[in-house]
Amino acid sequence: MGPFGLILTVVIAAVVLAAVALLFHAQGYTSPAGTLVATPVGTATVNGQTLQHVTLAFNTYPDSTGMVNGKPIHPGGNPGWPAYGPTNVFQVPAHALVTVTVRQYDSGGSLNNSFFATVRGTVGNVATVNGKVVHSIDPNNVGHTFTVRGVPGTDPAFFLNVPFPAVGGDNQTDNGQYESVKFSFVSGTKGSYAWNCEFPCGVQIAGFGGPMSAFGFMSGFIHVV
Ligand SMILES: [Cu+2]
């Protein structure tokens, strides 16, 4: 092989590696239903600091067959699996007050670990459930949780956990029964924070398989920008 052949081989190898890296990256971060960008609503004062204030609204559904604003909850996904909707990827500004409104339409059961029944990391470490302020909910009546991890090297101390109570049956319609959960938290440093549900709402693997294992149903990202 002459010098030209060697250079060609190296170039082809580099292109193939770049293509593989790009595909892995795209696979890891592609949301099935786009990114929900938080809505700016002005400013708010938290612990004497004036912060930008934004709102987010999402729901938790017992299956993935429904529509939100005319769009399927989980296009191309397994319709029998529970899912967050309208998407599993959210975007909020850094160091802002984020007020989240959730409609939880799903039934549920017991957590493996009652740690996740306590509201953690919100303003005041509280949430409201149907308008009532709570510090925790019954660990044996949980529909889903919204649990956000810190990012190593960026904001390792960040942690947010909000449990959503179960409703007494699967009622996924706009007119169906739901638990209304509201909470606020202060977003961290810029980065992509992973969230997941800690109620074993999946199949197999002690309830942590299926929708709990697949990206896009019971896990996702909050991009803090
Ligand atoms: Cu869940």
C-alpha cells in the first residue's frame, strides 16, 4: 500500500467512526415527540432572589394511544405502554423558577422504596395535589414519579422528586379522572438532566422493564439552557 492508499484508509475509517458516533448520539437524544419549551411568565422572587419564571405542563397517561393537541402521545411507540405526554423532553432556562402542572390519569400501586413518596427538591419541599399542599403521598398509591438526577461535573447536587398519586382506574380521556399535581423548582446549571419515573409501572424485571427501560415513555431529559 502506497502513502495515498494509507491516507485513504485512514480517511475512510474516520468517516465511518464519525457516522457511527453521530448515529449513537442521535439515537440517545431524539425525542419521539419533540421538545416542550417552557413558557416565560415574568419573574418571581425565591429566597430574596429575583429569578426568571417559566411554566411547564405535561401529563401522565395509562397508555400511549391518545392525542394531545391533535398529536399522538407517542408516535411510533408501543401503544399499550404508559407514557408521559405530550413529550418526554423539556427545555427550561438555567437558574429559573419552573412551575410545573401535571395531570396524572393513570392507576398505580406501591413503590419499591418509600423514599420516592416524599417531595424533594421543590421550593419548600412541597407540591400541591388537587390544590392541597403535601410533603409526601401514600407510598402504596403512586401513579408515577417525576425524578430528576444531577449531572456529574455540571450540577451533581441537583435532585428533584415529585410523586403523583394514582387514580382509581385507567381513565385516559380529556374528560377522565385525574390527579392534579403542581410544584415549582429552581433549575440548575446549564446541561441535560435525565429524569425518570420511580414507580415500577413497567413489565418484567420487577416492573422496571418495557416502558421503564425504553427511552421516551417513563424517562427523558430536561435540557437546561
Ligand atoms: Cu411510571
